[in-house]
Amino acid sequence: MHHANHFYGHAHVLARYCGLGDGHPPRINGYLQHGWNIGDGLAPGHPYVEGTPSLLWSEQTRRRAWSVGRRNVVVTGAPFGYLLSLRPEEPPAQEREGTIWYPFHGWEGQHVRGDHRELIARILDTEPGPVTVCLYWHEHRMRRVRRLYERAGFRVICHGYRGHWWSDTDPLFLDRQLTELRRHRRVASNRLTSAIFYGIAAGCEPAVYGDPMILADEDPTFGGTARIRRQWPELHGESVHLPTAVEIARAELGTDHRCTPAELRELLGWANLQEETR
Amino acid sequence: MTTETPPRIALPGGEMLAWSDLPERRLPDGGPLVALVARLVPAGARVLLAGPHDPALLDRLAHAEVTWLLRSLPDGVALAERAGGRSVGVLVGGPGGLPTGKTFDVVVAASGLDAVESVEGPRIGWDGLLERLAGVLAPGGTLLLRLDNPAGLTRMVSATPWYAGRGDAEWAVGGALDVGRPANLDQLRGRLAGVGLRPGGCFAAYPDAAAPTALVDVAALDGRPTSGLLDAMLHGACAGGHAGRPVLQDPARLAVDALHSGLAGALAPGWLALAHRAPADAGRPAGPGPAEPGGPGGPGGLPVALAQTGPPGLGVVEVTAATDGWRWRVADPVEPAAGAPFATREAAWRDPAAHTGPVPEGRLLRTVLLDACLRRDLDTLRRLLRGYADWLAGHADAAGRLAGATALASPDNVVVADTDVVVAGAAPAFAVLDASWRASDPWPVDVTLARGLWRFAAALATGGYAHPWSSTLDVAGLTVVLAGAAGHDLDRATVAAAVDAEAAVAAALRGLDGAARTALADELRAVEPTAPPPGSDSHQQLREAWLRQRAELTRLQALLRWTEDLLTSRERALRRADATINLLSGSLSYRVGRLAVTPARLARRGARAAKRRAADALRPRPTGEERR
């Protein structure tokens, strides 16, 4: 299994959905799209084996992937959708309140350039209620960045470590994220990212505003932030039309393409598991 | 060779002594062609059968006065013997042997005109032959004439080019290049009008003009390009009709594509055209009246379609046009087979009585699903498959079982009532197309669903159709995925049961015996997506299967290389981890710690041993009886 399939505990969520329990998930015969993506659904720069199925979130991504030469591209929907199915709307422990804000993050190999102070001021001006800032683990460990947000009076959290090379994957990453999202009334970020779509699917009102920041060595192949703003203008702004946002999130997360457990077991190559792989 | 001739055979000249035209391959009771001729001939009519025809025709024309013109003497002798005491006039000779001054109410040349001409005597060509036959047609009479399509489906799929004919019958090869004969329907109608006849309707003969198992009104083919009935009929005729013969491409696919393009009439392997001579006076009763092409019914009040389906002995199924749509009719009523399933324990049986009601209208589910697969339209696929599964479930009894025709309702025998409704998003409406086949015992609804989807999955994968899923799925996996799209979680055990059920039903449909039945079941269980469709010998499909195998091999090789690389990297990581462990276990702090915990470890080990001994001692000992 490609190690990226383990990111954010995606493989763990799918294994639970398929009825394989909470243990270590079996190898997936394919590549899981591990984040919302304006390209072919796969992370640029990763080594991929030709002909191995790509398991993508949305029909639009499937068409795009096909058009750039990918084959065996199958729409299975986002793992987050499967988590929602495993954890349908629970009775809220408390009333939804405030905003969960996701400052845009790169990954370990990239660094974000931008002014966090300016962003904090914009958040304070915009958000009506208490703000929880969720930092990527990488930035959460940077004391300087974390302190900036804490000093602004925000609650600062991190959903966990996404894992790398099968090590230290937090199998409850998405669970934790869903729990947090369901505690908040709004979800916001300075870029349209997976978290915004997850938030909409979890019942939050979305907002995308503020300096989108610059990612060092950002891959311009698929058009970058400028294209995202052109293609999804409806999702940008301090307040957006909720029914439209819900419809777009449904398409982008492939909620309608969610497979049944037996169907997913076939598509992931889990239909004929040998005991030792489980 | 003896030339002794039975007294009832007339030899007007031009007979062929060492020749036979009678077909080697015959359909039971002559098939749809004989059924059509029987409908065409009114009681007491004078009929000329020009050229070789199935001898079964004699039995079906017992109500008429038959004269038979043949060029082969052995055929003539055989027919005269078969006719027995009946008064059948057998003429053996060339076209010049037709009696002068005698006319006929119906002239049938359903083997085409080439088979009327003898090698002996002067050649008079296609037009000359037509003129001769038209000349003996009585006023008000009807001519039924076969013409093979020089650019028809049979020639398109044939692995042997038409112009390379080396067979005994091909002492002259006719084709599209010969302007002395018509090459399409318009030219045929022109030729008929040229000899003073009024062209009537026309039947397209599928899959082979020489032995059609389906005869369909050309006007219906042109006017109803999306009809589920015509789709299933042409597909069934072509899929079964070319089995065992090598072809360039799948004739069933080509026929259904031609239907949808409005070309199933134009590309038919051959045609059976009707033409009429104007009555001498309006009062004279004659055969079926002429009908305008494109009318709502079949030509001249004849059926819209006649088809031979299923195992031998079940007769020809007809479809007739009524004011409220098409209706089934069985040409030859067969005894209801109520006792049969219980006597033979076949998985399925046929109830001809089911062929009485209206033919359900709509598109064939298989075709609509294929289209959605090719367009990779997952939304439509889910809606259709969910609708199909829900429709099946809606017919289940309290125990979740389906009985009768619904138990066998697979996408190739189910029509979707209104495509517009499907596209618009409302629940699609389904109906069993041919409800005459019934399951002998009720089936769990999941087995019916799995069988229907397995049949579709097998056709999809082995046929090499594009679809929205991965090529790594096997047929059972694809079936489970299709069921998932239908909202049903099927397990592989249900799919395996469905394949067994499919083998049993197919054996009943084809009338297979024990050994053939086992072989069929083995063949179905072994269907692989990288193989061509079972039973087909199509160059295009074989090549596609080879390409799929090659792609799969390339994928597996790439995967193997990646796995090797990964294994190397993981082994390296393991070696590093080993080195770290060794380093740590050799350190002073590790040794001191280990020394400190050793007494505790020994004590724990001793306590466990003591506990085990005590437990053994306290366990009740088995008596001598128990030991045995």
C-alpha cells in the first residue's frame, strides 16, 4: 500500500466502514486521494505505479485525471464521507458556537510565507463568536506561530499527526476533526481546502477570506489559488450562500458516490483478504 | 446415377442431376420463414414455391395447392417422397420449365432468384428470372421474394470476403458490383414496379438471410429505433446465429447499433419483400392486401416480427400490431408445459400462454446501462440500477423470494418504460419483456439481482466495453460493485450462487444434457475480464482481450517493480532498527537495567510454573470409560 493512503487515518476509516474493525488496515490496491485537489487527485511528486487504480473523490476530478493521462480512475468519494456515514449526526453535546479557523498549511517539505498577524486581525474583525484555530501539526509545533494565535485569544488546537511512511499515523485524525467541526457554527480558512468542504458536510457555514499566503515551491500546473477563486467564486467571501456551498461540497466530496461496504471492499482490493494481512 | 423419376415429378428441362440445394441447417418446423409463408397463403390458394425451401413448408401449406419448382433432381425426388399422397406438383428444371398459361395466387422465392437458375441451359439473369416469376403471378396475387444484401451485416462481419467465393454454388459470384441485380431496397422496389407489380412491405432477415431466426418489418425497424423488443430480438438472433463461426466483429453489437441509427433495415443480411399484382376486378378475394411501407402494422396485416427463440419445439413467437400497441402471439399453440418443470426439474421452463398480452414498451435495460457505462454517467447508473433492484424487491413475497418470470428478469430481458423520465430523475418504470420463461422454483431476490448483474458484468468486461470502474476487478467483483451502485450489499457467495443459477437456466434454455451442462457451468465460473466473451470467435473481441491482457501484465510488472523497491527500502529500515536495538542492548544502562529486573522475571516465571502445576493437579481426571 502506498504510504499516502494512511494519511489522516483515511485507510483506518475505510477499514472501519468495511467492517474490518479498528486494527491496522489491509493494503489498498490503489491510491486514495488524500486531500481536496484541483489536479488529478494525486499528490504531485509522489511515485505512482502505472495502471494502479486511483480512488478519487469526485466525478469532476475523475474527468480531469483521465484528461491528463491517468487511467483506472474510479470515483469512490472522500473518506470523510464514510466517516459521516459511520457517525451520523450525533446529539450535540453542546450548542454549536463560534468558528473553527484553518490557516492554510503546506506540508513538511513546504513552507508558507505570509503575515499571520495580519490574518489574525482580519479574523478578529470578521468572526462574531469565539474562534478556535486549528493548526497543521507542523505549525502547531512551531511555538512562535502557535503563540501568535494564542495571544489573540483564540483556542489553538491540532487534529493530530497525519503520519509519514506508515509511522505515527493518527487513526483518529478525521474523527477528531469531525468532532471539532460539529462543535462550531462556522468553518473558515484563507484558502479553499479540504477542511472547508469537511466543515460544510459537517453542518458548518463556510467562509474563505484573508491573505491566501504563498506556499514555497507551489506547483502551478493546475492554476493555483487564482484558478480556485475563478472556478469556485461562490465559496469565497466572509459569508457565502449556504445551499450553494452544500451542493458544491456534496459534489467535491463525492457524497453521492459513496460505496456500500461490499462494493468498497472490492474496489480497495479487500474482498479476498488473507488472514495475516488483516 | 439413376435417372428413374417418380411419376409425379415433371422434367421440363434444365434439371441438375448431381446437385442438392436443400439446406443442411434447418430450423425446427422451418422457423419464422415457414410461419410467415403459412400466414401469407390463404386457404385454397394456388402456390408456386420457386427454388429450394425447407420441406417443412409442405406440412404448413396443407390448405393450399402447391407447385414446387426445383433445379435439383435429388431434391425433387426427396420432396415428392415426403409429399406422400398429397397432390404436390414437383417441377425439376430451370426457370424455363414454368408451365405456360398457368398462374398462381402466391409465388414464393424465399431462397432468392439465384437458386432458381440452373447451370444447364441459357442464363437469363436476375431481371429475367423476376420477369418469369412475375409472369405467372395471377391478378391480385402476391410475390414473396428474398434478396441478399450485398452490403449487409453478414458480409460486414464475415471473416471471408464475399468476392472470394470458391464453393460449389458459386459458379458465378454476385455482389454490389453487378448492376444486373438490385443492391438495396429502393432498387428492389424499382425492379418490382418495373415488372408491373406493386411493391408491398418488407421483412429484414436476421442473422442470416438463408436461415433467419428473426424476421422484422423494415418499417418497424426504421420507425422504432429504440424499441427494447427489436433490440433484444436482433441481439438474440445475431448473438446466437454466428456462434462457432469466425467473425470480424460482434454481429449482435453491430445489429443493435444499426437499429439505433435507423439502419437495421438497410443493413439487414437480407430482405423478404412482398409485391402484389393488381386484381383483375375489385371483387376477387386474394392474399393479404398490400400495405404502405411505414404503416403502423406489419406489411399487409402480417405480423410486425416473427422470431424463433429458445430450444427446439417451442414454435415461432409473433408480434402483431394493434391499435393500442404491439402484442404477442404464438404462431403454433404449444401444449402448456405445466407438468414439465416438475417432471424434469429444469431450472426454468417456458409458458407459451404468456405470449398473449401487450409487448411492454421501452428501451432495453441492458442497452441503457451500457450507454451510461460508456458515458461513465454514475448518476444515471445508480438511478437505473437502484430502480431495477427496487423493482425486483417490490415483486418479492414475504420471504424475500421471486417467482415466475420476474425471478429470471435480467437486464437483457427488462425494458425501462420511459427514458425521458429516467433522465429527468424520476423513478424509472420497469417491465419484463418476454415473460414466457419462468423459474421453476422461487429464487431469493438477491440471487435474481446477482444473476442479472453478473450477466451484465460479464458482457461488459469480456466485451471490452469502457466503464467507470477499475480494470483490476474480476467479474464477480464487478457484479458486487454494480450491486453496490444499486444500493445492495451483495457478498461473493451470493454471486457464486447466481452463477450456478445462470448455468442451470442457460442449460434449460438451450436444452443441454448432463455433460454439456457441467461444461457450461465450468465455463461460466471461469469467465475472466481479460478473456473474450464465451463462445465468440470475433477478431475484434479477441484482439481487445489480448490488449486487456497486455495492459494487465504491464500493470502487474510495474507493481512488482514498485513492490521490490519498497521491500528493499523497508528491509533497509529494518536493518537500521536492528542496529539501533543492538546498540541500545549493548549499552551500560541497558545491562544494568536488565540485571535489576532479572530476579523479578525469574520469580514471575516460577510463579507461572507453580500455578500451572497446581491447576493440573486440581483438574478432575477422566475415568477409564471417558479415556476410551
